[in-house]
Amino acid sequence: MSASPPRDVRRPPVWIEIHVDDEIVERHPERWLQTRDLLDLVARRAEGRGARLCFRLREAFARASRDDGFLPSLTARGHEIGVHSHGRRLPEAVEALRAAGIEPRVTVPGLVQAGRSGRAPLLRQVASLGIGVVTDHGAQRAWAYDGLLPRREEGLLVMAPTVRPFDWGLMDRDGTRHGLG
């Protein structure tokens, strides 16, 4: 059995995208504090391992955090906040994040849900909202993520994740997957 090579501790932190669905906050606004605390715990665990997270938030979560400063505290700690809308209420989600003190630069707009005919109009809508990066995929509804390299479409940088939704977890730069299989 050979020892694994030492990790290069000078590497920049690993960034991991976390999609936060907010159905609980939408249906039970009284659970906002519990939801916020859970997200904070996830962020702190990542920070403890030298990683930073890319949170993709929907409208209800952003709206609930408008007055408590939680989202700006995450960005101050080095995490990124973006929009997770899947084409539904994209402008409202962007506005809710702005009202919470975040200027979103990245979104997951739901290119699969938009389909081939809706792809270009959806990307133009994203660009019109001042967002410059899309982290989404353009595969068919079979959920096979294309993993294509970043490219320019409709004036946006579009890049695809490298995992399928049923295989989500943490992936290191060398391709090692952790958890959530």
C-alpha cells in the first residue's frame, strides 16, 4: 500500500456550489432562524477545512434574510452568493438578494427547464439583470450534466457543473468526491 502524495497546502481553497432550495422557508417562515443556522453551520464547516462555498439561493431565502445581515456576513467570510431560480421568478430572486445587501453575479437559471427554444431568451434575461456568469448545464431532461468547459453565450460566461443531481457531493480539484453519493 503506497502513501498518498502530500497535498499542496498553497493551493487556493476549493469552491463548492451548494443549491439551496427554500421550500421550508416559503411554507414555514417561522423556521427561518433554523434554516439560517443550518446554512451557517455548513459554511463554518467548510471554512474549518479551508474551503469556501458558492451558495445559490432562491427568492424566499433571500427575502427572509433581508434584515439580519446574514448573507453579507457570508460574503465577508469569503463565500459567494448567487441566484438559483430555474427560470421561475428570476427577477424577483435577484431583487430579493439585492435588498439583502448582495449583488449577485452568478445564477443557475434552469437551462434544462427552458429547453432549446427557451435557452437564448433565458440567457438574455440573465444578462439584462446584470449577471455575468451562469453555472448550469444544457443537457436534455435526462439530467446528464455536460461538463463542458466555460464558453460565451449571449454575452455571458456559461459553465456546466461536472456532476449529476443524484450524485451530488463535494469534489476536490483532483476529482475526489466526498459525501452525498
